[in-house]
Amino acid sequence: MFRVFFITFGCKVNHYETECMKSLFRERGFEILRSQEGADAVVINSCTVTSSGDSRVLAALRKARAALPDAVIALTGCYPQASPDEAAKLTDADIIVGTKDRSGIPALVEECLADRHRIVSISPYIKGEPFEPIVCSRFDDNTRAFVKIQDGCDQFCSYCMIPFARGRCRSKPLEIVRQEIADIAANGKKEIVLTGINLAFYGREFGYDMADAVKVCSGTGGIERIRLGSLEPEMMSEDMLMRLAAIPQFCPQFHLSLQKRL
């Protein structure tokens, strides 16, 4: 049995995606380690929102390689997606992929473990592509479950790399949300935190909105509390607020992302 250790930087979306990757590795027979000692592989899920974030990712990569010279190290996440040319030069990483096709990472690690060779596979986003169908029902280290229901951003603000690191806005279909929440509840979790890159834009392409996702969660037996990640205030309509207020399990707290004008 191969052993894999995960290092995660950044937002709740990244932490959710790490849990999804852990599930995928478990399905292929890997043991998930709580420390990197004895790891056959290390997966670094990166962030690139700030230059200091990039520095922490690169430092972790160097440290992992120094500690585990024979391990397979995979670098994934926003940093390589947003800066593919720079990431491709990082020879301490055996595998370099972006924020797409996370379900393929376990197979790439197995391939590299069997026949040690370097793999760089960073696919650009294409407008209109669907939400990546990865889900997670097991969250060992939390009393609550984080569930990503939205990804990407269409805003292209001059100061922000997110549209390049995450692609355009896209949403997880409600039926997939419903099944994922049911599986999470069956595993004993009572609190859900819905997350996304631009969460308040959830469901636009399907004709529904974030309140519909909260309503689906509230209809799942065993779920007692539902929270939301960071939100963009321009998308919070009065109708949406009234619908959220009518859901008993919804925790009435908003973390609004505000940008000061200079």
C-alpha cells in the first residue's frame, strides 16, 4: 500500500478539494498520512491569491523535496494554473497540474511511482465547460463539512488572478448537491458550509440561485445547520435574503467580500 501526505494552502474551496482528492486516493488503496514521515507521495494543493502565498507554496515544495528525496511530489491548484510557465520550471515537483481534472491525480501519482518520470499537464480553461464532477462525503478532521457548489469567476478585476486560476463561473447541479449532502449526513455530519469562488453567482446558468442550494440542504435529514462562505454583496437580492430567512437550519450570518475604492 502506498502512503500519501497532503499539504493545503488557501481558501475553504481548496480544503474541500483536498478532501475530495483524499477520497479518490483511498479508493485506489492509498493510505492517507497525518505527517509526511514515510510518505511515498506528497500532494501540495496551492494558492496564488498573493505573492506571499506563492512564496509559502514554493517553500513547502522545497522542504518536502529535501525531507523526502525519493517521494513523488505533485503540485496542483491555483499557482500552476495561473502561472503555468513558472510552475513548469519547478524541478522539485515530479507532477505539475492545475485546478482542472483533479480526479486524474491519483492515476498520475501511480504512474510516476511505477515508472519515475516527470509529468506536466496544465490544461487551460474553456468558456462554457461544466463543473468538475468530484464530490466528498467524508471529512475526518472537522465537525462540519465544507461543500463546494460553485467555481470560477467572470469579473476579471484588474488586481485579481482568480479568473485565470479558476476559469469562468460554473455551478454544481442541484441533484448532485442533494446526493452529496445526503451522503455527508449519512456519515454523521450535522453542519454544512457551502463554499465557492464566487458563491453568490451560484446557479445562474441553470436558472436558480444560492437560496435553492440552501433549501436542498435543509431538506436533508440530519442536517441541523447550514452556513455560507464568503459572498459578493452585489448579488444578494432582497428576494434571496427573504427566502434564506425562511429556512430554519440557515445560520443568519454573512461574510461579505468588500473592496475599498481609493
